[in-house]
Amino acid sequence: ITKRQSAPSIRARKGGEKIVALTSYSAGTARLVDPFCDLLLVGDSLAMVEHGLGSTLSATLEMMILHGASVVRGSARSLVVVDLPFGSYEASPETAFRHAARLMAETGCGAVKLEGGAHMAETIRFLTTRGIPVMAHVGLTPQAVNTFGGFKTQGREREQWAAIEADAAAVAEAGAFAVVLEGVVEPLAAKITQNLDIPTIGIGASAECDGQILVLEDMLGLSPRVPRFVHRFGAIGEAVTAAVEAYAEAVRTKAFPGEANVYQPKAG
Ligand code: KIV
Ligand code: NA
């Protein structure tokens, strides 16, 4: 029996063996990826990937709870982290605590994630001092797409570095056990990773980070278009298309179900 990873065990990996993380939205995929991962994120990207919504801003607490509980049931060894959805944590530390506590209690997850740097430090401290481990998320933060005016790689201009470095330092100082660095240029990711005493988990932020995360559907080849930072490790979309095509053909030509798939009464 392998013990499940915890927020402290992930934090202790700083500078050591790379942290392997993927998103998972359900028990079915969790079962497949859990043996190879340290951390499973029930990301609010599920609003787009799993529910066909236009942005992550449409994710709701109810959705995160339903999918989070499913992933916890389907996994045994990875730390399960559930995203606090847009609107559930920004207004005040108290609001964040109430919703994060519901996520923890109703899913059994081991930590929550929220987006934002220095301006979220007070909330991160409020949660972590009250029994809720927090993974932070800085750099490109998709819930802020409307104030960013699109998804833009962070730190292309050197003048942007200080603010992003300050965000990373603030969330670490506030007690986050790890921080997702998203869409950040390589040398800035390297500098932040060197200067923080908590692990950085990169997505579009180079191999300089202490770990990596990708959206599972993107790396499996299930997403129609993927950003440059994704490597497609599989071609599952093509495999599904081929299998469904073969099934449809077999049904229409009556090749399926065949002898082997049919029940018969007892002989005699
Ligand atoms: O929602 C998500 O999938 C994320 C990532 C870090 C991949 O937040
Ligand atoms: Na997210």
C-alpha cells in the first residue's frame, strides 16, 4: 500500500526529483494517470474541456465538487488539488475559506489552488493557517483573461519581471506549498525557481521548474488545437475516431455483434 502524497510531501520535493502533475476531471482518467503522477489537479479548465464552455470563468463550485470527488475516488497515491473557481475566493479571505472548506469536505481532496500573486497573499495565509493547504498560480492566470486582454506569455519584456517575481515571493511567504508558473519565459522561470523555497510547477514555463503540469486531454492528443508549450505524447483522438468508425461500419454491415458477442440458451 502506497501512502498518498500530501501538501508537505510535495513541498519537500523542492530542488529534488521532478514533480509530475496532470489534470484529471473524473475517476476514469484518474485511475489511468494516478500510478505515474505525484499530483492530480482538478482544474477549472474542465469548464472548457469537459463541459464545452467558452472560458474557465464559467466553472462553478458545484462542478468542482462533483469532479473533485470523482478524482479522489479514482486515485490512491497522488495529491488531489482542486481549483477554486472564479468568483469563489476573490472577495475576501472569509469567503475563500468557506468555499475552500466545502471543496475539502465534500471531495476529500488534499489541497486547493487559486490564481493570483501579491493581492492573494492575505487569503493564502488565512487558508493555510486554518488547515487548508494552498497551491498558488502566478504568471498567466486564465481567470484574469478579461483584464489581461487575451492569453499573453508573461515576462517577454524585462520590465515585467519584477512584478511576477514579487507575486511568486508573496505567495510563498504567505504559506503556499507550491506554485504553478504558467506562460512565463524560461529565464524568468529559472530565476523564480532558484529564489523560492517552495516547488514551482510549470506549464509553458520551461524545464527550469521543479515540476511540470499539462492538461491531460492536450497531451493525449484529444484537444483539436494546442499551444506551443504542449507536447502531444499520444494520438488518442485519432485512435477514438478509428475505433468509432470501425464500430459504425460493423453495425451497419451487421458484422457486429458476431457469434462471440451473442447469448444463446442452454444446450439440450
Ligand atoms: O485549470 C487548469 O487546468 C490549470 C492548469 C495549471 C493546467 O489550472
Ligand atoms: Na485552472
